[in-house]
Amino acid sequence: MNHENQAAHIAVLLDEAVDALAIRPDGVYVDCTFGRGGHSRLILSRLGPNGRLIALDRDPAAISAARSLADARFRAVHSGFSRLDAVLDRCGVGKVTGVLMDLGVSSPQIEVAERGFSFRRDGPLDMRMDTTAGETAAQFLAMATVEEIGEVLKNHGEERFAIQIAQAIAARRAERPLASTRELAALVAGVVRSRTRRHEPGQDPATRTFQALRIHVNQELEELQAGLTSALDRLGAGGRLAVISFHSLEDRMVKLAMRARVRLTEPPKRVPIRAADLPVPDYRLIGRAQRPGVAEVAANPRARSATLRVIERIAAA
């Protein structure tokens, strides 16, 4: 039985994100996270016969799902954000009309215990988006120092008991290696509950630890920074970048990267300055950050933390 098929993925902010791209029928678009194709299918439905869509994903299971999308205008590539430039070069693409980045973990990744993303399902401590490469969470926890583990939990999970959890992990692995998600979740819960009688309503004590390890194992922030730079550079005139983030670390990076592109360059030093002499930015922000509505959150609780930000390139070099 294919476990992946049992975990249907609902694309978050589906219409809002694709609407924000202002699809041109003959445009060239990039979906940086195919997932299970919700955003890609909607983009394709709005493209004309000469339009083109390139989809990336680090997850081999997502790329396998993408192969079922038979459309001459569509191409799927097994790749992360950081290799966007290389992917576009390989596809013979220079500037693009729009880029969509959905930074969330997909439902199939969370729901399939063997992937190791969820503390609610017992499985191996893997957590890799790309199961063909890289270090698993179990390997990191087996080899890293207490200080290294503590830094990851603090910086990527904003976990206030980071050092105590790191110490507990080190003590536990001295007896036997941590191998399963349930073992790690129970260990973290024990540390957190021994130091406070309260924890955030509706949030499992292991939430921040699992988030931090996932971000570290997949180098998500480094991938995002590289991907944002490439996406913004590759936009043609009038092209748009839409990014859906799911936690404050990602959203802060997206916000800062976009704002940096909208800042004016240094104005002429002569006085007085005429309006015509003021430099014009190459990019502009489109609207305010959007959040899912009440109905979407009710239908898909995982959407509750999503934030959509959009930027447009006014002029391209």
C-alpha cells in the first residue's frame, strides 16, 4: 500500500497565492515547491498554450507525484531552492514571469511516520526533505556536542529549555542512541514539564525541538536565503515573487529580503533635489502580508500560521 497516497495535501492560500502572481497566459513560471501539485495545477489552468511552468521539489516522493501531471507546458526537477539558477539555466530560461515559494512541510511528509517529521507518529528520526542525501536527525543527535544541539534548538526553534534538552539528549545517548520520533518527543516532554507546569495551549512540548531539528537537517534557512536571491534576480519586468511562510524565522527572512529590494538607492547629493532626480526602485511590494481566512483555517488547521508576501519587479536590467 502506498502510504503517501493516504495523506492528501491541501495547498495553503491556493487562490490568493496564484492570484498574486497575476498569471500571464504566455508567461514562464516557477513553482519552487511542487508538493502534491495544488499550486502548479492552478497555475497551469491559467496559462495559455505558449505558457510554461517549471516545478522544483527536494522530495523524491513529490517529484514522483509530479510525473503524473502530463502537460507539455510542465517540467518537474528534483532540486532545492538553492539551485534555482542552475535549474533555470539547464531549462534554457533567463528571466521568468513569476515564482511561487510555499515553505510549508507537506501533509504526506508529516503524516507518513517513516519520514520522521511528526512527534505524533512513531517512526525513525529522519526528517530529511530529500531522502537521497544528507544527514538524518538521528545522525546529528548522535554526533553533535551538547553546545551544538543547544544552539540549533535555541536558534531554529526558539526553545527556552534548549540547553537542558540538549543535556538530556546527551545523557540518553550515552545509554543507547535515540532512534525514534516517539523516544525524542517523550524525552523533550519530560524536560519541559519538569521545569514548568504550563506550556503553550494546544502545542506539544516537542513542537519547537522538532521544528528546529527539521530546519537544521534540511538547511532550510540557508536554502531559503539562496532561493530568494535567485528568484528576485531572475524576475523579468513586471514579474512577481509570492512566498508563503509558516513560522517567524522564515517570514522575517522573506520580509527583509523583499524590503531590501524596494529601498531607494542613494539620491543625488546636490541640493535642492528635483523629484525627477530621485532614483526609482526596481521592485515594489504588492499589498500587505496576507493570512488565511477563518474558513480556510477551519478546513485546514495547518494553514493557521501561514503568511503570504508578494513583490513585483518594476524594471529588469
